[in-house]
Amino acid sequence: MKALFRSNVLVVLLGVSSVGFAAQPSLAQRGAPPDQPAVTVRGQTYTPRSILARNMGTEEDQTTAFPPHKVIGNVYYVGTKTLSSFLITTPEGHILINSTYERNVRTIEQSVAQLGFKFGDIRILLGTHAHNDHQEGDALTKELTGAQVVVMREDVPALEAMKPGGKTHPIDRVLRDGDHVTLGGTTLVAHLTAGHTRGCTTWTMTTQEGGKIFNVVFACSYRAPANVTPEIENEFNRTFKLLHSLPCDVPLGDHPAQYNMVAKYARLGAGALNPFIDPANCWLEAEIQEVMFRAQLEMQRKSTRP
């Protein structure tokens, strides 16, 4: 296997009859994905089941606020223990990335308030991808704040089908790959990193801290669906190639485990450098998911051979 990311990688195929896991988190929670294939990246072994458990945690983890905190510059964490939500503050109002589940919106509102900001000052609502655990709360967030809901074009059909309590999913602006979203001197760039969903979006921006400029990456999920079609394979091949070209100093993700948030948070204020500045691990999650994706493809191909 030729990987696009440089690392010492061991791939172990443990069977050919079952492949992958459900694309929708809500479906995945109703039945555990198979515990195969297993891959080892940088000395750590992963399976589809272990990745999903790591990302989602328990039902309580998904709805319990993690202590809100400053990440770097004007970027703050306001999500739950396992579902990320980020507040980007500006003099002209704020940007929120990922409303998560609708039942979490009030929890996010409280976290924003704990940091000294007003939830009603959110002017723009972005998302990483059209799954309920990341964007189901968009309608309620817009209702409470009046924020402009900005989405990637390829995820529009999935978002339009997302109607918690019968609410129509708001869409105020539709983006294409490479489009910019600007507010109060802060600009985010939308990168189409399709595969997990058709419009999976990785956001990048710069921020300042200590007189230095840092590149921040809000990563989408790069987990492959259960059945990898030729179209999805092409999407992932493009995505993994693109990711490694993006400048990155501060890796973030739509699940905290994707960037080791808990361990980094524990080191905040210890007098050392900001632990969220971590260029060496910017693409660790992408490495893991690419290796899993290619192992999964190999299993899928073996299962169809006569």
C-alpha cells in the first residue's frame, strides 16, 4: 500500500466478510461496526469499532458540556465531551462551527456565556458535514441568534432532509470549494474534503497569539462509509492528497478525540507553550483514516473475488 502520509504503518486484515461501518452516526450507534480491519498507525492499533467508540463516547458524553476554553487567539471550544463546537470571536459578531444535536444547542449557549460572550452575537453558522451529530441544531441556533447558515453545495440535499421536530433546515448561503467566509477581520476558507459526506468541509483560518500568526485547521471527519463506491473512492483519494497540502499549526476536529483535546486541555496554563499548537500531529487523524480506508478497500475487493 502506498500511503499519502508519511508514517510507519502496519495494516492487519482480519477477514473479508464484513466491511466498514455506517455513514450516519445515528445509525452507527444502533449497531456496533465490525471489529475489522485492524490497522496500526504510529504504534496505536485501531478498528472501525474502536474509532467510532472513541469519537462518540456514551450518550451522556455527547450531551455533557466539556469545560469551555480558549484554544488559541480568537478560537474557543464550546462543545460537549465528544462533539466539537467552536466559537470564533470578532469585533463584528461571532462565527459558530457545528451546532451538533438540537438538544445540545442550549448547552452550547451556556458555554458561550461562561466565556463571557453572547450567544445572540453569533452572526454566521458553519458546519463540517451533514450528519445529525454535527448540524442537527442549525435551525434552533438560527432561531435563537438570527445567524446566517452557510453550507457546502454538495451537502445541501442531506441538510434539507435533516428536519428535527419537522423544522425546515435553514440554508442562507451555498459555498463551493475554496470559497471564503469573512466577518470582523477573520476569514475562513472552505475546503471540500468529500468522502465521509459529499460536502464534508475542512475549514482553515489564521489567528494571532503572542505576536505570531498560526494556521488553524478545523478538520471534517475522514471516516469511510460501509460501502466504498468508485465515486467515494475517488473523493477520498482527492481529499487525502489535498489535506497534506494545507498549512497547519493547530489541528482541531469535529470530534475532540481526533485532536487529543482532553490531554491538551489538561496541559493548559501549565506555563508551557500552548498545547494546541501541534504541527507534528496536524494530519495524524487523516493518516489513521487513510490507512483504514485502504485496508477497508482491500477487504471489500477480496470479498468480491471469485
